[in-house]
Amino acid sequence: MNEIQDSVFILSLVLMAMVLSAFIFVALKSAHKEDYARVQPNAYRLRRILFGVIVVGGIFATIGTTRSLPYDVQHNRNAQQAAINVEGKQWYWGLSQDSVAKDTEVTFNVSSGDVNHGFGIYDSDLRLLAQTQAMPGYTNKLVHTFDRPGNYQLMCLEYCGLVHHGMIANFTVTETVTHSEL
Amino acid sequence: MNNLNLAPLPGSARTGILTYLSISAVVFLLMMLVGLTMRLAQAGWIGLPPDFFYQLMTAHGSGMVGISGLAASAVLWYFLRRYVELTVAVLWINLGLFLAGVVCVLGGIFVGGFGGAWTFLFPLPSTSMGVWGIWAAAFFMFGMLLIGTGFLIFYLDVARAILSKYGSIPRALGWPQLFANSDAPMPPATIVAATMVFVVNIMGIVAGAVVLAIMLINLFIPEFAVDALLTKNLIYFFGHVFINATIYQAVIAVYELLPEYTGRPWKVNKVFLAAWSASSLMVMAVYPHHLLMDFAMPTWAMVVGQILSYANGIPLVVVTAYGALTIVHKSGIRWDIASSLLFLSMFGWAAGVIPAIIDATVAVNNVMHNTMWVPGHFHFYLLVGLVAMLFGFMFYLVHKEEQGSSLVDRSAFWTYLVGSVGFAGMFLVSGMNSVPRRWAAHLPEWVTYSEIASVFAVLIVIGATAFALRFILRLPQARTV
């Protein structure tokens, strides 16, 4: 169960079903003819309510989702976390270390040695946990805390040429700190 | 000021419009077959070498966007000429440059082996690890430049025609009525939409031309340094604006034709004017939502991208989609293949933007960006929305009232509807399950999604084949007005 993806899917489905219901309702009523002067005022009244609901919903969604952004570390030079340097190259990931102990807050310093790549962290269930772009000339700092030990995969999420789909690296999260992570 | 010109189309203009649409119908079908081929390969039902898969992907992305732009410009031209004097020669110049550009693009892809995707993100065109040569990339990008040049000339003519009648962009957008309580007649919906389209599309195409020119120089003179993030901004600004402007001009068919089918006017009021003016600005400012995973971008740009993405949905849902529902509700509308497709298109657009808007939330984008969720939402509003709108317009031109709604038309409509909703839906399901987009080969865990999607893609191809054939076979009876 991955909360964000599943919630997003359900929310999308519910809202799309509401739009569909409106279209089906209107299509079913379309054969019946009524004076437009009678239809319009009711429709406009309902539109004002719809507008209000969307605006209020949008404001709440904005406030709720922007209080914490993944960019905070990128623009905060004083932040200190365990750091792993990642360089994307056609078609492999160069990592300064490929394992970390669970519950460590890791900053991945992600860059590219050639073209644009996308650095995506997948868990053992093949669910995407976080990502950032890897691009030439820039270092994007992605902070992630692994809360479960196990095998993870780093996959490319920006099209980068012939073996884009094969640009996968393994990453291990251990229960405790191992020698290589020191 | 709003007198309609309902004189028959000059012969060359009529031929031009029908040529645009015939080419579009055939290319839509071909590109759908390319899409089906890619899904079959991801399902493992056919074997495709990855270089060829990525060539097909490049052709599919650039081809679909380009041909949608061409078909939508025919919609714009057809209705706009009822209000202003457009130049027929420009219609042909655009088509000529488009076809010349297509030859270069296809040559770059299938002769030169270019597979850098429609996004041609710097420096991939020049850095393929020997898969394609510099000349292949150059041909592709030069072809895109030619196509853009044709469209630029087209929209400059639209701008000239509108401005020579309305005097200024604010007047054509109805700002005196909106902001100064002017009692002058409201500009027609088509004028407002066309003005918005030429304003944003000229900006978008120029941005695209700039980045193509920069990258073409860099191809041959690598010392001519290019910033990867700057080019990415320019490419996504161009791409976002162009495809959105394509939908905004195709929707003119809905504004013009639903009143004809329902006998009710599409009344332009202050809400309508405000919505279109707001959309003009937001369509240009919202593009950073494509760059939410480029952490080096300023945080404010990302937050603005998210907020404007939410806001940008309001004019569409509250004005255009809702307006279509209002005008059809209890109208006694005459249902035929054209009106059915136009009505469907409003559903496709309004429903398809929902997963798109949600994906513009930074926290969501963090786990959805560049997964199949993205082609999921844009295939929804392009297949069920835009393409339905365009086929609806094509049928309007060639369908006669006395022909009613035949069994073939109805079967094609439902086949296409089920196919396109199911196909886009499988992308969304794949995206929920984190399947990456633009992968030539899928992991075994993901193959089932591609298998189901392939079946839906076959339905789309069957429906679209029927649409295209019936349009082309009925061309001799096309309207002259």
C-alpha cells in the first residue's frame, strides 16, 4: 500500500466520475426540450456554487500541500545530512555508496555526466518513493529517509537514449550501520 | 462589427481546409498504429529493437502534436473567416512548410535513426553514444523549425486579420466590456478564442524556434555553450503552450456547432471574457509544472506552477465544459455522429485534466512524474477530448442532416469511446503502480497493464479507421460554407 499513489488514483477516479455523471445526466435529459430562458438562470446559480467549491477546495489543497516541499534542502546551504553523490551517465548510475542504514536521513546529490536523467528510488514492491532530475551542470539534492531495510532499485525516469530502460542500479538499506557506510 | 460572412468558401480555401483534415485523419490513424505497436512491444507480444522503439516513440510524440496542431488550425481558419478576412495563400504556405518539415523529421528519424523524443532535451540530440549521427538530429530539429515557421506565419496572419478589424488585442479579448463597462457588442466567442490562441502560440512557437536554433548551432559548434536548464524551460514552455493552444482553437468547433445543433446561442458574457483572458495568462505561466522535479529551479516558480495549474482548470470546467452542459441540457439537441463527438470531447477534456491538475501538486509529482500517470492524463484529454473534437468537426463538414445517425457511425463512436477511455485508464493504473514512461521494455511485473492497454488500443484503431474512412469517402459532399 502506497498512500500517495493510491489516494491520488481514488481522488482522480471520484472527481472524474462526478464529471461523467454530469455529462450522462445532461445527455439523458437532452431529448426533453425546455425554454433556454428557464434553464439558464438555474444553471448560472449552480455554476456560482461550483465555482465557490472549486476555489475553496483549491485554496485548502494549496495550503495543505505546500507546507513541506522537497526543495528545502536544495536552497538551504547550512543543512547537514548523510550525503551520497549520484552521477547519472548513459546508461548507469555512479554512486559514492550503495547502501545505508535504515532511518538515516540521506541527501542524494544528484547530477549528470552527460544528458538528462531522472533519479527514481523504487522499493522492493516496485513502488516509486521519491525522485529528482539528474542534469548536466546542476546538482539536485534529494532528501529521503528509508524506514525499511531491504533491496531498493534506482531507475531512470528521464528518457536518455538507447538503454534508458536498462539504467537500473541496486541500493541496499541495512538494519544497522555496516562497515561500508561508515 | 460582428457581421457574419456566410458566403461560400473560395474554392482554394475549401480545398485547403479539406486537405488539412484529410491529411490529419490519415496521420492520426498512422500515429495510433504506431502507438499500438509500442504498447504491443511493451506487452511482449511483438519484438522491437529498442532503437526502433525509441524512433517510433519520437515519431509518435512529435507526429501527434504536429498533426493535432494542423487539424486544429483548420478548425480555427474555417470559423474565423466568418468574422475576419484571412489570407488563403497563408493556409497553403503553412501546409507546404508543414509537409516539408515532416519530410525532414521523418528523414531524421527513420533514415538517420534519430530517437531523441519530441522533447529533444539538451544535450541528448548531440549525445546519443553513436546511436544516431549529428545530421540525423539536425534534420529532425530543422524539420521542427520548418513546421514551426509555417505555424508562425499562420498565426501572424490570424493576428493581422483580427487586429485590422478590432484594433487591439484588449478589444478583441473584450476588455472594454469586461473592465470598463463598455456597452459595445461583445466580441464573438471565436474572436476571443482565436485572439487568445494567436497571443500565446506566437510566444510559444518563437520560444521553440529559439531553442531549436540554439541547439542546431550547438550541434555543429559545441563550443557554443548551452545551459541545460534554460533549454528545458524553453522546450516545455513551447510544448505546453502549443498543445494547449491546439485544444483552445479546436474548442471553437464546440462554441460554433453546439448552438447550431441545439438552437441555443453560446452567449459571450463577462464570465466568458474573464475566463479566456485568465487562460491566456495562465497557459503561459503554468509551464513550470513540467519542471517540478528540477530542484535547481527557484522554489517560487514551482509553487506558482502548482497554484496556477489548479487555477487554470477553473475556466475550463466552470465556463467551457459547464457551458456545453448548459446549452445541451433539455435542448432537444439533434444527435448525430458530429454532435455526439463534440459532446464527448467536452467530457474528455474536463475529466482528463483532473489527474493532470492533481499531478501538478509538488508532493504528488514527486512520485508520479515521468510515470505512466503522465501519458494517462494527456491521452485522456487528447484522445477523448481533442481528437473527438476534431473528428466531430470533420463529420460536421461532410455529414448531411438527412443521413441521421447510422449503425456504422454509432458503432464506431462507442468502439472509439470504450477504447480510448480504457486505453488512457490503463496508463493511469500503470502510473498509480509507478511504471515509468518511455521504456522500450517493461519489467515482467508491469506487462499485464500493457497487454490490457493493447486490446483497448486495437478498439481505438478500429473506431478511428471507421471515422477516417467515412470522412474521406464523404468528402465529395462536404459543405461549401
